Amino acid sequence: MTLLTVWAPHARRVELEYGSARRPMHRQEGGEWRLEVPQLAHGEDYAFHLDGAGPFPDPRSRWQPQGVHGPSRWVDHGRFEWNDRDWQPPPLAAAVIAEIHVGTFTDEGSFDGVIDRLDHLVDLGITHVELMPVQEFPGERGWGYDGVNLFAPHHAYGGPDGLKRLVDACHARGLAVLLDAVYNHLGPEGNHLGRFGPYFTDAYRTPWGDAVNFDRAHSDAVRRFFLDNALMWLRDYRFDGLRIDAVHAIVDTSAIHFLEELAAEVRRLEAETGRHRVLIAESDLNDPRLIRPVEAGGYGLDAQWNDDFHHALHALLTGERDGYYADFGTIGHLERVLTRGYAYDGVRSVYRGRRHGRPATGLPGRRFVGCLQNHDQVGNRAAGERSSHLLSAGLLKVGAALVLTAPFVPLLFQGEEWGAKTPFLYFTDHPDPDLGEAVRKGRREEFAAFGWDPERIPDPQDRATFERSRLDWTELDRAEHAALLAWHRKLIALRRSHPAFADDRLDTIRVCFDEQQRWLIVLRPAVIVACNLAGGDRRLHCAQLAGHRILLASSPDAALDGEAIALPAESVAILAR
């Protein structure tokens, strides 16, 4: 027999649709409804009716082969034969992460398609693959941040077995796998959670509407829903960690914050399974309590995306000052991040009009994930421009060197390693025409406010927008792309082989720089990274250069001269004692 349960505390009648019949379920204390049925076989469909309305998918549906509006399909996780029994992921401190979007990473746009390109990531030196959200979302294509069936892998990517094949194949190649999990909101289309129970509250507002109910009445069951979701991905799909989207939009005033509770349960899962797992937060709060140990008053997460590092590096290299880039643009901002963790750690932010952040004193670099590009910073631009559209070949190499020699955990966005010229645009596939039109209109209005011609804004609903965002793997056959790929491979190999880069103590880093001459030298124990950002040659002087005579890498060749180094325009050199 199979016991089916669903939490629906406000419903007066709940029925299970199974086979060709609808059967009444039995209410339990706490608002849970139960019904025991003959043993459900893997692949059988079912759904729920609430007070005569429906059918609706199971809120905890493991499989939605017909999309967000179809019935749920039963999954027997025990059927899949794993081959990773002795697997143990590399430590996050030694990680190089590749963020990928399953739908655009290959022409196939599937989990199996990603498998076909894993050897490229291994050859590059990647240790961790981070998947953008794969939870069931409306339509066939999208970024995944409007997911509504949070327990079900997206049907168009290959469903449950396809995802397991991908994770298993990654582990076979020595690659850990991280999943982007969205717990701050759900998408608008196919979102039936509010019909089942008080999953949301109007006590707080988020950019997406009512907040998820993490701390109001009935929130215990809601928290359990999201905790169980996280544990399912880590246990049943054997992910090695989660990247948790926009945790600043998770409103929780409980004495034990949801993130702290999640970290504690993941630690218990580690003890149970004998495998290490990591939790990485995305946050714009610059609050180190997220990543401090619980014993030190923190939430116990392993790391966070470091927006300040990205913004400081991007603004410095591109010269852009719009929006939040108004707070950045000098070498001094980058120096603060490299030596303190945050640029804004309690100092005034012009963009926010107030003080922002808190000091990250004592935290090592491994607590921060740093990048020059990620899906947000590319895809949230009107035309989806990558750094390769904004920077010269020389500055692309300088940027790569600063990311891959930084004390932080480096992250590359798919195709960044070869300077991909395909954009990464915002795309959707909402079956609801009214919602699709609202998204299209909203996108145009958003960028029209920045002076863009609305007619030039790519239509998110147009399949061509999605197709333009696919990686073009034939670019690797062209000399300029092959040269940048070789540069990334060299930097990653250097990061993994030279012991100096294993030292992520921020208080050991010094930065010499000249804002007017646009050069900087990052000084780490036994290694220096000298960068010329200017359009002309520079002869860099710094007393600490003395003794650094071994040239580990440069773009192009640098010339050493006593306590100075001559660098061509827009170039970088890495030297060791």
C-alpha cells in the first residue's frame, strides 16, 4: 500500500484523483489529509481536488511530465542505479565553479546534453558545476526562477532520471554539483500553493508579491516544506550543495532563522550519509552573520556570492556607473574587497543613500564566491551583453587573472572561459498569453526608463530570444577564443598548483595602486599579480616587487627591471619569489 498525504489546513474536503476515480481523503490533526491506496507504481499519475476545485498537482510532486498544469507522477527514487558510492566532493576552499543554464549550455538543452560537454569542464579545471534552477517552471524554456513545482526536475530538461544521470556523470568525472534553489518566492503561473494552505503572508512584501510565510501562523509546516525540499535534492539527487537565491528576500523574524535551521539539518544529513554538503547564499546585505559559524552567532552557511567583488571589478574594467555601479569604479574599491571581504562594510553607500554592510573581520576568502560574470549580471542587461562584448581581449585576460588569483572561490559563467559572443538574454515561455504579454511589457518599460528604445528590447516570449542565448561551441575553433580558453586553463592550473593561492587569509593581502595611471599590484605571500588597466604601456614601481623574479604567467610578456615591471597596455603579469 502507498500512503498519500497533503497539507491543506483550510480545506473542507480533499479528494485524490487516481486512475479513473476520485476518492475522499481523511483529515488529520494539524491540517494534513491522508489516504492509503494500493501500491503506486513508478510513473503512475495522480492529483488532488480541493473543495470541488481542481485537479491540482501535489505541492510535493516529484515529476510533472505535462508541465505545471498537468497531474503529478509518482517517482520511486530507489529504481535508479547510482555509480558514485565512494564519491566525496572537493572542498569548497579548492573549488573553481562553473555556473551553467541547462537549456542553453548545449543545442540539446537537456541534462543529457550537459553530460556530453562535461569533459570540456574537466579539461578546463572546473571542480564544481552549479546548475541554474531546474525545478519545474511554466513552459519549455526559461531561467527557472519562476519555478512552482519545487520538488520536480523540469520535464523539458529530462525529468528525474535525466537529472540523476547528470549528477552521476559529474561525480564519475570528479565534478561536484550544486543546485540553485529559490526559496524567497514562486512563479505566478501554475502556483497553487496558496490554495492548499497559508504558504504566503501579506505581512511582508517582496519584489514578487506576498512573502513566503516563514514566521507567521502555520509557518511550521511551511518551513518543513522548504527544509524537506532542500534535503530531497541533497539526498535523493545527491547534489553536493545548494546556492540559495536572494536570501535577503527571505523574511523571517523567528529566533532561529530558516537559514540557520536549514544549515543545521544539512549538517545532520552529512553525518547520516558521510558526504560533505555546502550551502552558498546570494545576498546583497553584506552581513557576515550569514557565513559565520553558529557558535559565533552566525547562521552557519558555508559561503556567499560576493556582489561587491563583482561590482568593483566590473565597474573598474568597463567604466560603467549606472545603478548600483555608482558605488564603485575605483581601484580603491577593489582593494577594500580584496583585503576586507566587502567594499561596503558599514560605510556610506551613495546608491543606497545610507550606510551599508558590516565588517567581515576574521573571515577567510573561502567564505566568498567571486566572479566577473554570472547569469544576473549578464542576463539582466537589456541586450544580455557579456564581458566579451564590453571589454577588449587584454582586459578580459586581466579580469580573468584577478578572479582566478583572488582569495575568494572563483566562479565562471558558461562560455566565459573562451569569451563567448552569444548573449545571455532574459527569456520565458509562459503558456498564459496575458502573463506573457505582461512580462513582455514590463521588460520594455523597465529598460525604456534607462533610455532604451522599447522596440529594441528582445521579446522574452519569442523563441528566437532563447535561441540567441545558446552557447556556440564552434567558437572554440577560432583563434581569439582558443587563446582566451588557453589563458583560463593556465590560470586555473596555476591556482591549483601554486601553494600561495591556497592561502585565503585576507589580512595577508596588500594592494599597491595608482588611480590616475590605472595600475595595481596585488601582493600575496610569495606571489604578486601586477595589472596595467591603461591604454598605454606602464612601468610599475612597488618596493614589494623586489625578489619576485619568476614569471608564472603574463599577457603578453612583461619585462622585469629591478624594483619595477614594464607592462604593455591592458595586460597582467603574475610573478613569484
